[in-house]
Amino acid sequence: MKLPVIRKMSDYTLTELNSTVNMLETMSETRGVSEKELDVIGEILSNLYGALEVRESIISGSSRTDALNNFMKKVTSIGSK
């Protein structure tokens, strides 16, 4: 996950983000997609899911900075328990 990418993606609406996620998930299930392509799709999907979470937090009333900081705190705390 890359914070600058998530920050930029979080500018889009939930509908746009969800549409993109659905399209990439469908592409990942298509025959003939190489392992390298799947890795790229997976990285993009990871960033999109982060952007969705940040966008939802912004919609719920958090500032963009707080939403991004809280998301990164959550991500970096995974596995540290």
C-alpha cells in the first residue's frame, strides 16, 4: 500500500472506487492473466480498498488528514500485537 496513491484515489466517489474494484476483480479471474499481471492487479486493489476505507471515513465526518492518518495507523499496527 502506498499512502500517496491512496490519498489520490480517495478523491473519487465510492461508486467510482467500487466500479473499479469490481472491474479489476473480474480481470483477475480472467484466463490468460499472468502471475506478474495478477501481482499488479493485487497491488492496485489493495490501494483501492484503502482508498474506499479512507473515503468512507471522510464521508462520516473525518478530515482527510485524520482519515489518512487513522488508516495508516491501523495498517501499520496489523501484526504488531
